[in-house]
Amino acid sequence: MWELVKAGGWLMTPIVLCSILALVIIIERSHTLQFNKIVPTRLREQLITRLRENGDIGRTQLMNVKEKTALGDILATGLLYRQYGLESMTMHMQNRASVQIHQLEKNINMLGTIGAIAPLLGLLGTVLGIISSFLAITDGAMQDPTMLAAGVSQALITTAAGMIVAIPALVAYRYFQRRIIDINAQFETQAGLMIQELYDYQLLENTHAAGFNQSRTHTVVNGEGLKHERPMSASN
């Protein structure tokens, strides 16, 4: 292996560095982007059940939920601001979702960059190898074929090395992109279901206040109607 690296010339150094960096990113993102760690099952159901049983969840408990998982951060943020109404809940959950997606995309673009640069480095090595071969011919390489072979081997080795690095990097880049899209869709689904369940079980505080105000207004209107009706009956 070391002989191949030496035969590829100095351009093999950046290609090898790209391969090491790509491998580190792939291992780190594979560990980080595990679906169960980001979107734990039944987290929304547990929060709604606790709300229905206790009527509220303490701030300390919600902060613990926020710190554990990305989905917990989004849902707990919404519950922290539910007293301010649906619009405030939605805005804060969207903000936290944007932050979480940005963190999940960390170093993903670097894989795409490596996938684009590695073949170009290999192509540059090919060009330099061919140039060195032609220079060897002009220096009398016909009498010494090893001088011509050195340039050709450099061209082939750097091209192959660039492709070997680029292909896995691009495959991993596309895979992680798709995984993040699926996670984002799950964020939206879980947040929407939580808001719907808060409505269904009347757990939004502003919903209670609106219902109380509406019933109070209805009572006042009926009372005024009765006041108008009584003089009319007395006059008759």
C-alpha cells in the first residue's frame, strides 16, 4: 500500500487526507443520526399522558426532556410556551426544529465537498503523470522505459485513488441527506400530533380561557334579553 502511495506522487497526500476525513465523518454521523436516539418512540404519548393525569408538567421535568433528545427539545419547548397560545407554541417549536436540523447537518456538506474534490485531485494527478511521461520521452525515455512507466503509473494510481475516495463519500452524503429529510418529517408529524391532542383533550390553557369567555358572554347576552322581556310582559 505504501508503495502505491509513493508511486502516486505528492498528490496522493491530499487524497489520503480526504479519505481519512471522510471516514471520520461517516463514522461520527452514523453514530449521531440513529433514528431511535433522535426521535424516541412514544415520547409524545408519554408527555400527553402526564399532562392529562397531572394537568401540567413542571419546568424542571420539561428541561430534562429537552436535554435528552432532539424531538424532546422540540416538544418540551412547545409545552413550555403553551400558556401563551398556539401561535407562540408553533413559532418556538419551529425555531427549535431549525436549530436541531442545523446540528444534524453538521459536517454533511463536507462529505459532498470531498466527493467532488477527490476525483479532481485524481484527474490532476493523471494530467501531471502524462506530462511527466511526455517529458521523459523528450529526455530519452525510449532507451529507459522505466522513466516512461513512472509517469503512467502516477496517472493511473491517482485517478483510481480519487475515485475510491469519492464514491463512498458521495454515497454517504446522499444517505445522510435522506436520513435528515426523514427525521425532519418526523419532527413535523410529532409536533402536529401533539398540538392536535392538546386540542382534543382541551389541554391548551388559552382554549379553556376562550371557552370560559365565550360562555360568560353568552350568559350576559341572555341576561340582557331577559331584562328587556320583563317590562314588555308587565305592560301587557
